[in-house]
Amino acid sequence: MVVNVYEQYFKADAVFSGVQRKGALVLLISDSEAGCITYKAGVAFFPHRDEEDFAVSYDAYFEEELYSGKGRRSKKKEAEYLEGLRETIDGIAAENNASVIWDEPLREERRG
């Protein structure tokens, strides 16, 4: 079962497919099946053309696997991954000539 442990929209600066991206959806994702768990950090950059535009386009979606192995969801592990999420996402963004503007959230965070 896939769960978005954390998600939040932020302002961003990037260009993909010739389109300026001014928003980013940042995610911590958990996927568990048959006694195995995987955690991934993900970010999707999207146009955010106005205050109502949260249409996420997945042509600019990137993720990094943080953990994969036997086990189940763990609040302790999730807290650790959340603590390092900004650094991980900054690394992913830098690899793709993009940036997330952390001090300018577009919406409140959601936890699952």
C-alpha cells in the first residue's frame, strides 16, 4: 500500500520541457507490501501559473529511494527521513538545475 507520509507545496524555480516551473510538490512516500517497506523522497516541479494552479505535471518528477527492506511503517524511521528531507530534495533539485524555495510554502503540509 502506497502512502504519502508527508506532502507540501512550495514555490520553486526550474525549467523543464521549455516551461517555467514556479511550484514544487515535495513528498515522503511509503510503500509496503508482503512484509517489505520502501521509503522514497520525491519532488514534482509544476508551472503554478496563478494562485489556483496546482496541476502537477509529472514530466518533471524525480525521486530517490531512502530505504528498502523487511519491515513495516515506523514513526521513528519516518521522523528521521522527514528530518533529512530538505537536504535530500535539495540534492535532487540541484542535479536537475532546479530549486525549492523552502521559506515560501504554497499550502499547509499534509501527513498520511
